[in-house]
Amino acid sequence: MLLKELEERMKSGEQLEEILKKEGWRDFEDLTSSILSESGFLTIKNLRFSYNKRRYEIDIIALENPRIIVADCKHWKAKYSKFSALKNATLLHYNRCLYFSYKLAELSLIDFESWKEIIIIPTLVTLYEERIKEKNNVFIVPLFKITSFLEGLRSGLFDVLKNKSFKLS
């Protein structure tokens, strides 16, 4: 789904959550990637890598020096998903981000000469707003709040929370 198509549907009176509920998870990922790209981030979708003989996939990588958003898109249809499912998803995603940080140099995604500092921001993008905003060092961001999340990220809000991000030198 393209941003323009979404805008047209919303202009005709459809609500964002209702539109996205009807669309599939792939459209949700595409829309999230489009928003990040339109916001000035270089985006990479469905990045696959191996670590300790296991394969991993990251839905979206969004790069803007010195930050890398590592996003897992959760198109859960139920509002306020079960806490245990959310807790498990954040734990799995945090570990995936950690393994990604170990493989970053091998993946050749950035020019280490121009990136003096690298801050990896583990993020779950959800359809609905969840009761918790952060769990297991992973930020939980509903899609309709992603723009304000990016503003906070760019202002350094999440850089101050050093235990909430990976910092590599």
C-alpha cells in the first residue's frame, strides 16, 4: 500500500486503524517502511543474516547517522495484545538486535569511516497502541505515533537512555 493510496482512503472517511486492519502484514511492513523513508531514513526491508548457525530476519532497518532503527512490525489484529505475547516478542527482538549488532560490520550497511558512533534502537511497530511503551529494552511504537517517535529519536531523547540502546564505538 502506498502512502498516497492511504491518504486518499482516509480523505474519503476511512480510519487508519480500520484500513490497516483489513490489509495484510506485508502492507503494514510496506507502509512502515514508506513512512520511515519519507522521513529521511534509508530503509532496508527483510534483512536476513546468520549468527551462531541460526538464521534471522529483520523486517525493517532504517538508517540515519548515527542511528539505526531495527524494526519488527507486528500487525496484531487484537487491540491490547496479551502481555505475555508482547513480552516474548520484545525479548526475541532484543536478542535479534544484539546479534545484528555483532554482524553489522560484515553486513556492509554503513560506512564506518563516516559513522563515528552507532546507536541501534530496537523497535516494535504495532497497529494499536499497547499499554506498555518499552519492554526488554525494546520501544513499542504504534504506527500512528511513529512520526512523534522519530522526532524524539532525532532530538536525542533515546540517546540519553543508554541502557535502552546499543552503543558501539
